[in-house]
Amino acid sequence: MMQIRDQFLKTALMTSMILCITLESRAAQHKTREDARPNILFIMSDDHAAHAVGAYRSRLAKLNPTPVIDTLAQEGILFENCFVTNSICTPSRACIITGQYNHVNGAHTLAGRIAPENQYLAIEMRRAGYQTAMIGKWHLKEEPNFDYYKVLPGQGSYHDPSFKEKTAGAWPNNVVQMQGHSSDCITDSTLAWLKDRDKTRPFFLMHHYKAPHDMFTNAPRYDVYLEDVDIPEPESMWRQPDFGSIATRGHRDECLPFIGTSIGRRHVFRNYTKSYAKDPSLSDEAAKRLAYQVYLKKFLRCVKGVDDNLGRLFDYLKQEGIFDETVVIYTGDQGFMLGEHDYMDKRWMYDESQRMPFLVRYPASIRPGQRTDAIVENVDFGPTMLDFAGAATPPYMQGRSFKSICETGREPPNWKQAAYYRYWMHMAHHWNPSHFGIRTKDYKLIFYYGCDMNGGNQTPPGWELYDLKEDPREVNNVYDNPDYAETVGRLKQQLAQLRRRIQDTDEDFPEIKQVVEAFWDYDETAKAKAIQISHDYAARERSRSTRNRTPRNRSTRPGRKAVILPGGYIKTTDSKAPLQIHAGFPEISRTATYRISHPGPAGFNPDNAYLLSGENPPQKPHAFHSAEDAEQPFIVVKLEKPGPVRYIRIVNRTNGFHERAEGLTVWVSANEQDWRQLWQAEKVAAEWLVDVGEDTVCRYIKIGLPRRGTLHLNKVIVFGK
Ligand SMILES: [Ca+2]
């Protein structure tokens, strides 16, 4: 018995000793591994296209725009084929933080948002033992799920920006203000956080600039940068005989004036001569040249501010001795057209807009001076950074780590040979039709299905194929060339498979699905239908442009400057348009004034003054754009005197953009203090008629704009007595 007990004790002792040793060695191992893990610094700017990074050797490289960023390529690896899956801000950021494509993470458009519990990359990094921080432009609308954050609200301001800071109270009222240019302020904020961080643990830091997003404002020290320099022009701004298709040009080019924001005067509504080359005596060619020069210089001055600030940031990391212990990544949230094809802005699947700059420096495992043509997508960023942190890719992420490509320059077995692309915001803002497509190393196949999410506002569906080896500038669409028939067939098949694999099959968008199916094979019937859609679209837009240009309209617009009265009320622009009548009640809002809760460049421009006037807003198809991130956006209409109000007509733009009406509400008040809610929109519509009912005497009418998403109000008309 004693022997057995001794044996038991001995065994127990041995077991616990082994256990102790195991635990100890695990702890030691863990400590060593944790200490050895690199910091991860993910730097992203906004709209900084790869061809505006010197290391990408484009026509702009000779200007030496980014000497600091270029050192990452000299000392690390540069990705030549890194692609965004949806070339616009919020959707790209959503892909990065979730590791999922937009049809899965739900952020199809600028209105998208990612809830804290879905900010997987930050969550997984924290789980892996990293301290996490997000500083700068965020644009995912919900509170960042990081240990520390200091983020711009929405797009943020270039000058004296405010931020929401984790340590300054509860979201969303935790606002702090800084003085100076946003690129300087964001860098200062990151340096402050770095100095203050827990130095016993590795960090994962997302450092995001607002620059060089448009509505450019550079820091004053860059005012003279490139002043006397002639910025090289892209050849395709002038010459590209076989570029595009019926989808982007219309049948026999009839839609050229109505698709894609232009540099020159091509696009009747949206072109940059209107901002930067207004002199009507300039020839078309001179106006285009001038607008291009002005635009590019403004853009590059903001780029320079980013690059210089990164010099400051890298110097700090070197001083602290952690530059070599940090995986430093530089990227932009998407690419950007800089005059190529006479286009400006992102959204397109053409290379300049689809390609993201992507450079990584980590001398411990990445050899200097490498370049790779491996195809990687923004959904792969999260898995790659987690891999550097020693963490596995969670199963719900659709991307895959390319850490081994960074380290070896070679693609692992079964690495992707194609990138998927999809743009949803049909004809919004910059007049780009919705499309999807596939990009391999050799070819690009684009399908413009051309409708909004409800199948509306159709533009002509069409296909484009570019042979990238023969035609890297994408100026010869060879879709209809019989020599490429086999390639077209193969790529279509590959595209369909890819869509199935990543589950982008439009089950939630039956109207789109119908259009896709009808125009997939693009036989003679489909072609004829596309021509008819082209005629219809061109006629629609031609009539709109003629309306906007008639001398009658001009003469009835005496002043383009809105008059702002005390209390922030805006006097509407005078109008000679006849007053409207509804059900026997005349329009009584023409003499009213109004105020908006978020005045400023983003929420207010002189066009808004037409909201109550009976005139159509010039140039822009909407009078009021509810800021997508505003906390409480609303408009108050103040009638000239109190009186019975019977109907309110609210006109929405509904220009095909997937608008939302969730939260659109109308209240009335006699004194601007006690509000009575009258009505709430159930769904998006071109316009709403609110039946106020009888016996409603009021002076103030408040229209609360959607809290989620955006809505473009064109007009508010109040009928009463
Ligand atoms: Ca962007």
C-alpha cells in the first residue's frame, strides 16, 4: 500500500515537474516569439495612385514626386500588380479591415460602414497580442475597434482638422481639434502615440493620410512646388482611337459628353475646365492643357506633403532604433486616373484606377530592391499582416497571405492568377457606369452591365477586352476582334468561375442579375438592345444639358451667391418660375428661408440656394447632399409667416445612385423648439408628397436626412395658405 502511495506521489511529482517545465518553456518560448515579432506600420494615403509614386517609373517619375516612399522600394519589395477590388474609398477600406470583398462585407458604396465587431483585422491583431492604433482618415463611419484611435470624421478637413479621439470621451462626441495641415497633424498624432505607447509589446498601427484626395489644399510651404514645371501629359489624353466601347462612348460616340468626368470640355456636366480653365476664349485644346496642369500640380503638392511627413516618421523610427524591427507598408486606398483617357478620378477598372501602390520594407526577412508581378488584392492585406504577426488567417477572411511573396519574390503554389473587380455606384458623382471584370497578367476583360442596384437608369451594356502585353495603356479594345474570340470565351468562363468562388452572384440584386444574363453572350439581339439603350440615354442627357444651358434659365438666375442671414438662414435665389399648385393649395415656400445643420464646403455650396426657388440647380443635379457622416443632418425651412400648411413635396435626385431614405423624417414646429413628427420615409423614391393633414399651423418645417447613407435633395416645396 505504502509502496503504491509512494509510487503515486512520485509519479504525481514527476508529472507536475514535467508540467512545470513545459509551462515554463512555453512561457519562455512565447516571450521570445513575442519579442521577436515585428511591429506593423500600415501607411495608407487617399487616392495616391501608383503612377504618382516615383518608384513605379511612370511618366511622372521624372518629377521625383516621392523620394521618401521610393526608399521602401529600394530597401524592400514593390508590387507591380496590386489591385483594388472596388476603386473607391470606403469600399476599399472595408476590404482591408475585413479581408472580404464588398458583396460580403456589405460596403458596396461610399455609404457603406463597418461595425466595430466586424473590424476583423484590428480584432485579430489584438487577439494576437498586438497593441492596435488607427490614426488619420478612417471613413468606415462606426467607432474604430482599436486600443487607440484618432480619426478624421468622414473626409475630414485639410486645414485645422478635428478628430475623434479615443481618450477624449465617448464616441461620437469625442472631438478634438488640431491646428495646421492635416498631413502634418496626422503625423504629429502618430509620433505622439509612438512615444507614449507600451514599448514591451509590438504594435499594429494604421497611419492614414487624407491627402491627396481632391478639393486639394496643400500646406502653404508647397505653394511654389512645381510652379515652373510642365507636368508630362499622358498620351491617351489626346489619342486613343480604339479605346472604350458602346458602354463608355455610346453608339457612334453619342454618349461621350455624358460618361466619365473629363479633363477637357468633353463631358458637358463634369469637367475640370469648369474649375481650372474657365476662360471661354481658350480653345478646347488649351483649356484641357491648362486644367490638366493646374489639377496635377494641386494633386502633387499634396503628395509631396505626404512624402515629407513620412520622412519625419521614418526618422523617428530610426532614432528609436525600431525601423528595422517594423514591417513598413505603403499603399493608397485605390488608384486614380490622372488624365489618362481624358478621365479624372477613380472608380474605373482601367489600370491607373485599379492598381494600388504597394511597397513593403522589413530587412529582417525581405531582401532590398525586389519587384514582383504577382497579382495581389486589397482583401489579401489583412491575412498578410496577420501572417507577419504570426497569426493565422481566420476562415471568414476571403483573402490570402502573400507574406512569402514579400520574402522570396516567388508566388506560392496555386497562387491567384487573376484579380476580381466590381464597381457598384452606377453614374454617381463622376458618371461611371457600373461594371465588373477580371484582370490577369496578360488581359483585362470588363463587363459594363450599366444599371443601378435596382436595375434602373440604364446605360448601354458592353464589353471591353485589352491585351495588356500588346497594349499596356489600354487604348485598343479588342473584344470584337475575331483573333481574340477564343480569349474572350476563356476569360468569360474564368470570370464566371471567379464570381461563383467568391460568391458575387447577385442573388440579392435580381434586376442586375437579369441584365447580366441578357448581355452576357452579347449576341445580335443584345447588341441591338444596347444601341437602343444608348439612344435613350443620350437623348435623356442631351435634353437635360439643353435645359441647363437655355438662355432663359440663365436670365432667371440673377445671383449665384446665396445670401446668408443672421441665425444661419439662407435666402433662396430669386426665381421667375411660376408658382406650383397642388390640390388647390399654392406653393408658399418660395419666400421662405432655410438653414442646414452642417454648413461648410461639404454640405453647402451656392447651388443649394435653389432648394426652394423653383429653379433647377445649375451644373449639379442636386441642391443638397446630406453628408454621409454627419451626426444629425437636417434642413429647416422657415416660412415667411406662420400659416396653415397642407402638403410638402420633397424631390430627390435619384440619378441611379443607390440612395437610402432610412431616417428621412419631417417635423413641424410653430416656434423652432417644440417639434411634432409628421412623417417618415418608408423607402427611396424620386419624390415624396407628405400629406400634412388639415389644421396644421406652423412656421418651421424640419427635414431630417438619413442617418445611414446619403441622399441628394433637389427641392422642397411647401403648399398651404
Ligand atoms: Ca480614396
